[in-house]
Amino acid sequence: MPVAPVAPIAYVSSPLNRAHDLRLQVQVVGELRARPDACVVRVRSDMIEVTGEKLSIAPEPKTPDEIFLGIAPGGSPWFAAQAREGAELKPLRALMLEGNVPQPELSILAQARSLVHWHERHSFCANCGAKTTMADSGYRRHCSACAADHFPRTDPVVIIAVRHEGHVLLGRQSSWPTGMYSALAGFVEPGETIEQAARREVFEESGIRVGDISYVASQPWPFPSSLMIGLIGAAETTEIKIDTTELEDARWFTPSDIKRMLERQHPEGLTASHPYAIAHLLARTAIGQE
């Protein structure tokens, strides 16, 4: 049975030139903001301002606290800002799953959501506690009290499908939809390489030792601001010992199991991650269906 066509993973198709050289030019960014073709997407936490089923790209009002995102291929400047009071809002995940927002706009929203979220939570200086102000068109916050500068951060996360003699190790958390299994994942800790983090996470969660690791792809994940680093690993052991604080279950699946899970036709009602998630791509890659 053939595997169904794959939707592109989400948030990786931004068309914007981020125009880093313009961020420091306050007057130029102000002129871009004032242009009639300037586009503004509005965010509050995980919620995106919409009009009906479509993304609301509202040019008004234009204020200095809008974050400069970049320039579209046609020349239109794009900005991000806080959602307005009383506006219609929809979760970013829902916009992704419904498929009414084009992939390029979803990718712009990933950038916008992560930056707005960072500003929402960094109004005060972590060094001295004083109020900070936005700088560099939204890519820095400055503390005038102690002269500290604060910059947005992206958290690296390893996500890995582990193989052994054709079988693939997947796990599930109790909070996930019933029957859904995914690649194991975890944050890279200070002082770790990507490979060390992947081996540690797999061993901690499942008791499996991993040897060789290869890179597949990466995906920005704006919940709130992570970079999913997709990997394939080769198992050195096979006996599963689950850490029940992390996982509800972990199993070795055959390629046939994985195909049916990807197609949502598994006899036990098991499924793989949604096609927009990098875990779906990893499952396909692990069985040679990339």
C-alpha cells in the first residue's frame, strides 16, 4: 500500500529577507512602517489575530513598538505586534492544522509569535530588575539603568527516530491524543553537543543506547521558541526500560506498522505525528519513505 502524499513540515517556508542591516536604521524602519503596503501580523501568547478563517494582515495602527520581521519578495515590509483588544483570535496550532493559511505565512507567524512572546516576558532587566525598552527594531531590549542588553533566544531541541534491524523506536506521552506515537525528543542542555543530547534523552526515556547519529532536517517550533533538530539514530541495545515520568509507552515498530500509522490505518488505532511536524518526516525517513 503506498504512503499518502506528505504535506511540507510547517514553519520552514518563510519568504522574508530579514534585512538585518536595516534593523539598526531607525529612520529607515520608520519609513518602511509608514508605507501603505506594510503588513502587520498581531499576536497574543499562542493566539493569532484573524478575520474569519484567514490571517488578519492589518496595516493599522502603525506604532514604534512593532517588530520588524523583514521584506517580502515583492518588496512589502512585514511587522509583528501585540493583538488588539477585542480582536478575533485563533491558536497558531489550529491555523496550522486547518490549512487555511499558506505555508509562507505560517512561517512568518512562527517568527512573529516567538519574538512577541519574548517581548511579553522580558519587560524587565534580568540583571538589575529595571524596566527595559525595545531596540534594534525588536531584536534587542536595553536596560538604561545598568546598560545591559538582552537578545531573543532560541532553544535547541533534539528529536530522534531510533532504528534497529528495520524496526523504529517511538514513544508517547500520556497527554498526547490517544494512540499517537512520536520520535523521542528533549532539550539540549548546557555543555552538550547535539549527539550527546540525543543519546542522553533516548537513554533516559527508554533505556536504549544509541550509537551512530545522522542529521535529517530542522524545524522552527514557535511554542514558544525552539528549534527542532531532526535526527536518525542507530540503536546499540534493544531492551526498553521506560522512564514513566517522561513516557507512557515506548515500542519498537515494524516498517509495516509505521506505514499504517502514517496513513492512520493501523488496526490498533495507532497514529504517527501530524504531517506538519518534523516527527512525521523522521518516521518516514526511518523506513525509507522520505
